[in-house]
Amino acid sequence: MRKTIYQYVYSHNDEILNEWIELMRKEADERAIQTMSDHMFIKTSAEFVELVMSNFSESVEAFHDRAIEFSEKIVRLGWPLTMMTDGLRVFGQIVEDRMKKEGNIDHNSYVEFAAEINNWMFPMYKTITQAYTTSWERTVSLQKIALQELTAPLIPVFDKISVMPLIGTIDTERAKQIMENLLEGVVNHRAEVVLIDITGVPVVDTMVAHHIIQAAEAVRLVGAKCTIVGIRPEIAQTIVNLGINLEDVTTTSTLKKGVEQALTLTSRKIVEVQE
């Protein structure tokens, strides 16, 4: 029966593919289909059907490698996992309905057919789900690393002066990233003054203040001066109420004042030029 199924699927590949595409257009999440052009959807669908068919002829290892490669592609395209699991279900149903209609299986041979189609499909569910999950986790991990780097950049604004704008909450993991980017940036940009701008940090509690003070201290240890800018009135009140000691840290209320102070520390100043 396995050989019969394979021969049927192989000889009716185009018809099965076209029917699969039509059914998936109706059943699939519209967002998944709208993420790509019609040409790309058809091309990717053909690759999926080819992947399913390859499970007949390839080794377990070879099929797993193909599943990983295909999963990485559809993760980038934005297809959800349900596109693959539903795709397998629809593929199996199409093969069953067509073989019944054309007399390839009857009441007597159906039990054998059902057992064989299940033996073919179920291992693929597991392999494809694992491959997709692995690809998704890897993509999310890479995106997380890239996002962490972007959320704590050290930007040179003048010669010897750099600014690190912080936006959002600061937890222990992000504080570690801030520290790494800060120290690497000070060395790479040869900064003498660093402004840590906390204007975009919504809440400054004891933990956040501790992380910021540690960062400022680390900057001083590598030979640069550090100023914390963006101390809003409510933040100042919170710091006082919590009893946080910022005596050893230079602070200003705005980035503008911080830049002016940094220019003074590097023996420069902003001068208005009259026409």
C-alpha cells in the first residue's frame, strides 16, 4: 500500500498541489497569505508539497535537514506553525479523497490505507513541528540580541563626547547589556565624557538607580567622566524618597544642559555667531 500511495502522489503531483493551494487559501490565516505575493505563495506551497513527498524516498536524516531548511525559510516569511500542521492534514485528506474517488482504495483496503497514511504523516508532524520550533527560537534569539544592542547604543555626538539614550524599563539583563555597550563604546569612540540620558526611562526605583550608578562608576574606572541627564521632577522626588545616594554622580535635568556641561569639561563651549 505504501508503494501505491507514493506512485499515486508522484503521478498526480500537479493536481494535488493545485488543490492543496486552493484549500489552503480558504483555510489558512489571511495574515500568513498576505505577507507574500501570489507567486511566492505558489512557489513556497510547491516546496512544501515537495518536502512532504521527499519523506517517501529520503532517509530520516536527509528529511530532517530539508525540514529545517524549509522551516527557516517560512519563519522568515512569517508563516505560522499552523500553516505546516494544517498543510499536512489537508495534504493527507486530498490524497485520501482522490484515491477513493478514482477507485484506488475501497472498503476492503481502506484500513490498510489509513494505517499506512498515518505511519507516513505522524512522524512528519513531529519532525516538522520540531524543525519549525527550532528555527523560530533561533530567530527570536537573534532578534533579541539585535534589539538589546539597539536599545542601549552609545552615540558619539561631538569629538570626545558620547550619549547613551535609554528608553523603557531596565532589568538586570538589560543593565548588563548597557554596561557592556557603554564600556566598549567609551574605548572605541575614545570618549572623555559620557551622558547617560534617562529621559525615556518611565520608572527609576532602587534597582534601576543601582544599575545606573554602577554604569557611571564603570565609566570613571576606564578614565572618562559620566553625567546622568534627564532627571525629571518626579524622578528626582522618587530618588529622594527612596534615599538613593547620587552625591558621587553628576546629574542634569536635560540633555541640552548635559551637552553644555560636557563641552565645558572638554574645554569647549557653544557660541552664537552673529551674521
